[in-house]
Amino acid sequence: MTKKSKTKSKNAFARIFKGIYNGFDKVVITPISTLVYKIQRRVGKLNRLDKILNRPNILLYISLILAVVLFYIVDSQATSFMSKDAEFLTNIPIKVQYNNSAYVIEGIPETVDMTLVGKKSEIYLARQLGDNEVVVDLTDYEASDSPVKVKITYNKPVKNVEYKIDPTYVTVTIKEKVSDNKTVTYDLMNQDELDPKLSVKSVELSKSNVKVRGAQDTIDKIATIKALVDLSDDSFTKAGTYTIDNLKLVAYDVKGDIVDNVEVVATNINAKVVLSSYSKKVPAQVNIVGNLVSGKAISSITINGVDANSFETTIYGDEAALEDITSIPVSIDVEGQGNNGSKTLNVTFSKPNGVRYISDESIKVVLNFGEAKQKTIKVKGIRTSNVPNGLSANLASANDMEVEVQVIGVESVINSIDENDPGITAYVDLTTYDVGTHNNVPVKVEGTDSRLTYIVTKTVSIVISKSN
């Protein structure tokens, strides 16, 4: 190397070190010196501190110490970021590659779990990449009666990361896809969200049959296809005819369970839903529960300020169900009552089957009490109730057709009873009886006036025989 070349090299090195010194001075020494100067100005001049800080190399030493500390902090963070780590991922969906027009695949789970092993920086990068994909490739496989063990693969977007999939292999069955026609019925969903004053009068589907596709053994399990009619639609605000498009179709087996892995082929099946608002007025049937104190009876019952015998409420529901409903029962507990003159209760009606809405869901019942009196009423005729199917029942003696009933109530109520039509029915309950002659069958009575108590002690003989 010539003398001139050596001189150029020395000058180059001098410039490099000078640049490093200037940068260090600008980035480290000057800011720290300025900080120390400001602190000194604030706290005032202390002789000892002044002497220390005025030494030529003190600021350089402080700057070097802080620079070394800063270097170790940055280096430790970088080392941590570059060290190996593991991260566990769950519920990663599986993509299945196969000829879905010809085959049905069974045995593949919906998701898998995965462990990523590598540097933290690379694991972070692997999670951020959007092309992560877990795949089961069945493109080269054909239908077979025997299950096939297939490896689950992953595209590894970051090569330096190790991917461990659980499970690594799955056992699948590949079946031929066949077609068949199935009957479609409907099922009403979310009926509780329909306006309670409305009810479904009829539903008409646009199709009665649809095509289903799947494995033969799966199709054989299908008992019916149901179109789900959702009654929570906000447009169902009043009686009228509505059309619902694109109904969801679900396959069910004979037990009512959903049949999975079957394709229902249908295009825009819809339903014409007719909503009605059917109602009728019915009285309340007051049932007294419990016993009044001795010597007391009910003199009057009012519901919402109206005599119980005159009170009526409006019920809404299916027309067919409401036709069989003649009253709404309400039970009133009077146990231990009578001495207090009157009793006021707030009672809620229970909805009978088929009733969606009652105009008076909560009622105010007032009971008034008085001194009890007794009277004997003769009731002619005994009715047989709950006779088993295929059997007939008759009284063994015609002399048993008359029943004496002890009636307890206040004097005014007892005196108002029409003895020719007392509103009392006598009957025998034959629910547990079979063919033969049965003695000492207890007679029961029902009365239409809830203010009265009815007592009967008569028993009769009943002959039960097979119907001709």
C-alpha cells in the first residue's frame, strides 16, 4: 500500500470515528448534560455537587453508564422476542377438498387444535397472516365401504415455525351421493312472540315435496322435511294473510331428531300464513278451596266489582280450542276465613289449553261472610262419569235415583235455591272400575253456586258390563 493510500485510509477512519463521536455527543451527552444542568438550576447550587459536575469527564462517565444500561434493556427485550416459544390455538376450522357433487364425507371433525413452536416474532407473524388453512385433501379418493385414514395438512405460511395439529390424522368414510323426494310439512316457530290476540288459522306451503341428496343410509333415516315458519316476524301485527319467502328446511327422523349431513334441494319455498283474531266471552268458574271457620259461610262473591255470577271475560285463541271452553276456572283459598267479615284477594287466571290471551289476566275478588245455615235438598238422578271405553254402567236399583244433599250457606242464599232446579248434579266417578257389580260406590255432587257447601253421604251399587 502506498503512502498516499495509507493517508486516505487514516482519514476515512478518522471521519468514521468522528461521526460516531458526534452522533454519541448529539444523542446521549448533550441531552443528559442539558438535563443535569436544568436539575442543578432547580435545586440550587450545592458546593459539593458543583465540584463533581464541573469535573471534565463526569458527564462522559454518566452518559456511558446510562448508554450501557439502555443497551442491556434493549438487548434483553430483543433476546426475549427472538427466543423460542410455543402457542396453543383451538377451534381451527377444517377445509375439505373433494367432489361434493358426487360424494358424501363422514367422520371429519369441524375443527382441530394446533400448537405453534418457534420464535416469538415468527409465531406472531404466523398468527397475523390471513392465509392460514387446515386442509383434508380427498380429491384423489373415491367412494368405498371401508373407512380411510387421511392426514390433515397445513400450508405453513412461516417456514421456520413448527406446526403440530391435533388430531394429525382423521378416519373418513366416502359414500356415493344419491337423490330422493321427501314430503314437506311445516313447523311453527316462536309462537310465544306472536301477538297473543292473534292465532294461526292456516298455513299453505308452495311445495309439498322436495329433493334431498346424501348418502343412501342417511336419506333412509329421514321421516319428514319440515319448513320452519317463524312467527316472530315484526310484520305480523293484525289478522290477515302473509307470505314468508325462503323458508329454512330441516330433515327429521322418526324420533324428531335432526338428520345431519343431508342436502335439501329447494328453490325459494314459501308459505302463505293466515292469521286470525278469534275471541269469545266466557264466565268465571269460582272454585272454593279450604274450609271456613265453623259456623261461617260465604254471603257474596264479587269479581272486579261485579257479582261473580254475572262476571265475564274475553278469551283469545284458536277457534277450534275456544269452542270447547265454556268458562275460565279460578281457585279461591278460604282456609280459616270467616271471622273477619270479608276478604279481598288479587288472583291471576290460568290459561286453559288453546287460550293465548285473557282480557282480565288479573282480577280482584272480594268475599263477604255471614252466619251459616243448613238445608236438605233432594236431587233426582245420578249420572255416571268416566266410564271406561267399551263398557256401560247402570244403577243396580232404581230406588237409588234420588239423593239427599245437605247444603250449607247463609240464610238468604239457601232460601233462594229453586228446589225444582237447584243447580246440583249428582254423579259417580267410575275411572278405576271394571266389569262387574260394585257396591258402596260413593256419590259425589257439584253445585253451580260457589257460595254454598254441598255434603252428601250416599253410596250406590253400580253394574258395569261390556257394551253391545
